[in-house]
Amino acid sequence: MEKVFKALADASRRMLLDQLHARNGQTLGELCDGLDMTRQAVTKHLGILEAAHLIATVKRGREKLHYLNPVPIHEIAVRWIGKFEAQRLDTLAEFKRNLEF
């Protein structure tokens, strides 16, 4: 999980993930469009995201398509967010039940 947190710590990498969330399966050129970064910088960021398993790539002919992999983010939500919110949600549900009676 350390690689996932490191990858998510950078705003540029989060922006790339947002782009893939908006439209999955983009090429490097498509991901570079509109960014104030060199292709080499985007490639480096994509490598870090891929090493953290936050994206997966598929070759299609001469193109390499990048896809968002939401599983590591879900694991963070379950491990780090969900356990802290469970008690609050249980309390709110109990409060609601008491108000309904």
C-alpha cells in the first residue's frame, strides 16, 4: 500500500487518474493533451501509477492504452476510511431508528 499512497501523494498523478476516470483507455498522447508537462514527465508519472497498480496498460497495435484500476483505491477506502466511518454510520442509523419510533 505504500506505493499507492506515494503515487496518490502527487497532484499530477491524481490529475492523470481523474482523466482516466473521465475517459478510460487513453493513449499517452491523449493523456498529454492540455497538460503543462512534457511527454517524458507524463510517462514517468504513468510508470509510478502502473507500479502502484493504479493503472493497467494494454497494447493495441502500435498504441498503448491506459486504464484506471480502482481496486487499490477501494482497498484504501476499506482499510483506512471505512473502519473510521463505521461507528459514526452505526450511531446515525441508531439515532434514525429511535426517531422513527
